[in-house]
Amino acid sequence: MAPHIVDLTRVIQPTGPDDERKFVVNIHNALAEIPGKQRPAGEWYVMSDVALMNHVGTHIEMPFHCLKEGADLAQIPVEQLCGEAVILDLSEAEAEFGVTLAQVQTAAAKAGGIHPGDIAFGRMGPTKYFSTEGLAWLVEQGIKLMGVDSGGVELTHDTTHANVNHLLLFRAGIPLIENLTNLDALNQSWVHVYALPVPVSGLDAFPLRVIAVEN
Ligand SMILES: [Zn+2]
């Protein structure tokens, strides 16, 4: 039987230049400078300038996002970006200050447990982020990559911008994927994942394609 492939990536719609999370595409006619060069109707030869805010759409954040000495996009090994992922169903979890330790542990137990070297993806519900205790427990289990289908894991009630939850992951060398989608289209709580950004030196984050494969 052919494997079931699910795209966990949101489509990015290009924006205007003034959007806070911009992704501007300027298409250029690459034949314009060559005199006499023409193409038949319906054809062209273009190249594009792209200007983006790098935390746009489904994107991955590296430790370098918060740690000056943390790994950037080019330094993280691909082995850390591919592998077995546990899907934590937190779509019903409600909590005032982020999904609780008990809610995370219950979701993990239902999915079949978490093991060192796993990827953990959170399917979030009304509570879109993690309590520090809940996230710390995932880090203690030895996960190598974290992802959520919400805008992030950070404490929304922490107005100090201390990035407590980001740092909990990044200090353990764990990258974070934000704005996943289609986790509800998965049939299994364990899937094989490929999450591959372009390896850019000195960059903290970038949009990426995230693919899940079910057997
Ligand atoms: Zn981000």
C-alpha cells in the first residue's frame, strides 16, 4: 500500500511591502536586458526578488533565535529534523496558563508514550501554548524537535518577554516549528516527519516544508 503523505505546511500568500509579517515577491523579466530576445505567447523567463520577515507561515526557529551562541539554520544536523514524531492531541485541553503538565502527560500516554530522540508535535485547541512545566517535561523526555499548529509555545501572560519557554527548548538545543497545519488529517498518533528549512548561515528562522508520512 502506498504511504499516506500529509503536508503539514501552510501556504504563504505574498503580501505587500508594509505587512508586519511580509513576504514580498517581485518578478523580473530576465530577458529584458538582452536585446532582441523574445518568447512565444504564454512563455517568459523570469527571476524574482523576495523580501520576507523570516517568521512567516509555517517556520522553524533555531536556538540562535534567542541564544547568540545557539545553532543557526545551517548548523542544525538534518538527523534532528527528520524522524519519528508523536502527535500530542491537546485539541480539547483548556487551561488558564498554558496546557498543564497533566494534560501533556495524558496526551503523550494516549499517543503511546515519548522516547528520547522523538519529535513532538502539539495539536493545540483553545489553549494555544504550553505551561513551562508541561514543556519542561517534554524536554526531559529527550525530544529533539518541537512543533505546534498554533503561533507558538510561549507564555502569553508573561509580559516581560523573557521567552521562558523558547529558552527552555533552545538551551536544550531543540528547534521549534510554529504554525503547522493539517495535524487533524493524520490517522496515526505516530508518523514519520521531514522538516527541512534552507540551511542559511547566521539566520535564526525560516519558512520550511513539513511532511508527515503514515504507513
Ligand atoms: Zn516565530
